[in-house]
Amino acid sequence: MQKPLKLSPLPVSAWDDSIFRVREDMQDRPLNVHALMAHNPKLLNAWWNFRNYAVSGGALGRRNSELVILRVALRIRAWYEWGSHVERALEYGLTMDEIERVKQGSQALQWPPAEALLLKAVDELFAEHAITAETLDELSRHFSPAQVLDLIAIQGMYVILGGMINTWTLELDEHVREKLPATVTKTGFEEEFPR
């Protein structure tokens, strides 16, 4: 019987030379998720442009993309993504009240219609593996085709990352954890959203 495959973030000193641009972009301080993916240099290289596009918010913009990513993090129960993107969402203008409201999804009454639709679309992508015709019609009143495509692509990218993160129980990067409000903790997240 084979032992389960155990992976942990690969130290930068052990990285393949072919992923130098990732090291360079991250100033030799890659996130743990990048160091995990460094075990497959071809994958990390192929994924890197997509990652940079998604992190910039793509056509959705940073605030909207962070709403999408936070909702994905909850749906896949990925503390690493939740913690990482609480920090980013705060940087891009969301308040802690709004971030907490992401937990309620589109049902929270305080969302502007466009933002509620983003959260609803993420939930439909999980439940139906598609955005329903009705929601798509409503989205088209607020978002361009490019933005809707980005919504689907960003959701999918973070599902991929969440699968890796949850498979190897990746720890949140210390410099990210230090920036989080004291109320945002791994223990609290895992109690509220157990896997």
C-alpha cells in the first residue's frame, strides 16, 4: 500500500530555474500556495499569467473580484483563501461589515443589486455548474460580457486553488496573518465553516 502523497511549500532554494519569473514577481517571497505549486514548474508557469490577471480583478475590478473570491473561499471551506482575501478585500475598499456579510451571500439585504448578483452567481456555479438564465439576464443589466466571463473564470481559478489548499492543509502566510483584524482567525473560521 502506498503512503498518501504529502506536499508542503517548496523552499525557493529548491525551485526549478524555469519558474524564475514567479520568484522575481514575488521578490523571492512567494506565497505558500505558489511554493506548493512549485512542485510542478510547468503548471506554475502556465498558471501565472492567469493568476496575475485574476489578482488584478480583470474586467470585474478588484472590489467585485474580491467579493467573488471571498464567496468561493466560504463555499470550499478554505481558511487559507478566506484569510488571504480578507486582507486583500480590506486593501481594496471593502469594510469588515461587508466581508462578514459575504457569509450570508446574496440574501443579505444591504447589498447593492449588482453585488448581490455576483454572490448569487457564485452560489449557482457551485450548485448548478452554471449561472441560471434568470441570473444571467439580471447580470447583463449590470455587467458586460467580459465581466461575466471573468466572474466565471475567477470563480473557477479559486476552486482549483482551494482544492490544492484543502488537500494539503496549507497554512496561511505569516505576513498575511499579521495584517488580519484580531477577529479574523483560523479557529473562528473553521468553527463557523467546518469541513
